[in-house]
Amino acid sequence: IFSIVVFGSIVNECYVNRDSQDPELLCIFNENESACSYGIAIGIIAFFGCIFFFVLDLNFQQISSVKDRKRAVLLDLGFSGFLSFLWFVAFCFLANQWQRTTMSKGVSQGADAARAAITFSFFSIIIWVSSA
């Protein structure tokens, strides 16, 4: 759920026009396209990873080999640890870019979405570490 909030809020409200004459959309995180792209990418990776491991957990009882079960559990552990790190980087990167952002009319319109993305990035760290 947190990954949906992060990439959904960035996609929907974190791209704004610099002014009314310029049709180009800019990322509100210090006009750094990498910040928005990273948040979206991590959110999508986490979402699809959750779906994959949910299906794996549903079919876990049907895995007969102990070695295959061990691999599935270790894969889940590794993925959770890796995403914990990626969410930590996302939180630090988004918070840093948001701190450097100068407030303007366009930025203030998407400020709540940017704060939500940063907040849920932080919450995602806690969730993925507890999952690992």
C-alpha cells in the first residue's frame, strides 16, 4: 500500500509547470527529474515484488522440496533487505531534494503530495526492515 502512495502521489501531483507560458512539466523536488523517477521506480518495484511474494506465499505449501522452500525464504529475505536499503535511499534523496526546493505557486500545489511521498518512503523503510 505504501508503494502505491509513493509512486501514485509523485505521478499525479509532483509534476508541475514552471509558469503558465511554459508547457513543460518539471518535478517539484528541486526540479530534479531523477528524484521523481527514482521514487516512481522504487514504488513500482516494491509493488510488483509484493505481488510476486504474495503469490509465492500462497503456493508455499505446494513446494515439496526443502531446498526450494529454503531458496524461496532466502529470496524473500534478500529482497526485503534490498528494498529496505532502496527505500532508505529514496527517503534521503527525496527529503534532501525537497529541502532544497524553492517554494513557488506551482510547487505549493503539489507540496502535500511531495510530503506524502517522503513520509511514506520513511514508513516503507520500517515495514521492509520488519519484513526482513
